[in-house]
Amino acid sequence: MRLVKNGTNKPVYRCQPCHSKAVKEKYSESRNKAAKKWIENNPEKYKLMRKLRAMKEGALSETTVRSRRSEKDAHNARQSWTMRDDKIVLSGQYAESQLAKMLGRTIRAIGRRKHQLREIKKQEMI
């Protein structure tokens, strides 16, 4: 944080752009805890907010909105899946949003791949 004058007599402490990522990472865990607690206390309000956000984006659901946002970082889109990717997807250690960032795929692509791998496992068991 740095002291910055913003054209007024009162100086303001602001986070500089070079520090913004570190600050976000530093406080993300506490923000996530607070958000989860709020969601538990206000489930109806949370559902309504999700619907309104989806309508604002012109999507059918909030899941579609998240999937569309993940398309920006999908640098491995239209690339074949590797064995390593399949193992990570099937491990179940990570949420789909985390997998999307790690593997450079969309959330929708990860969901489809999980389904494909489960179907293959079912056929092998028969």
C-alpha cells in the first residue's frame, strides 16, 4: 500500500497495480470464508443474485456464465487430452474451475471429459 494524492487535500492509501495480485492472493482465503458464510445465511438471496447475474450476461444460468468466462484462458482448447490431464481430472482433488485454470481448458470441456472417462470405465468393467 502506498500513500497517494487523488487531487484532493486528503491523501488516500491505495494499492498500486504491481501489488494488486499479491494482495488479492493474500486475502482471497478470508474473502472466500466470508462469502461461504454469507451464502449459508442467505441462500434465497444468493439464488436470486445468481439468476440476475446470468440474465445480465444474457445466459441461461450462472454455470454458463462461468464457463464462458473460462474460455478466455483456454489456451489448450482443441488440443488432444494427455494421460496426465486425464489423471488430474479423474483424481477429484480439484474443482472444475481450478482444473480449467490448471489445464488451460474450459469448464464445459472438463465436464465433458469427466463424463467420457467415466463411460470408458463403465465399459471396461462390463
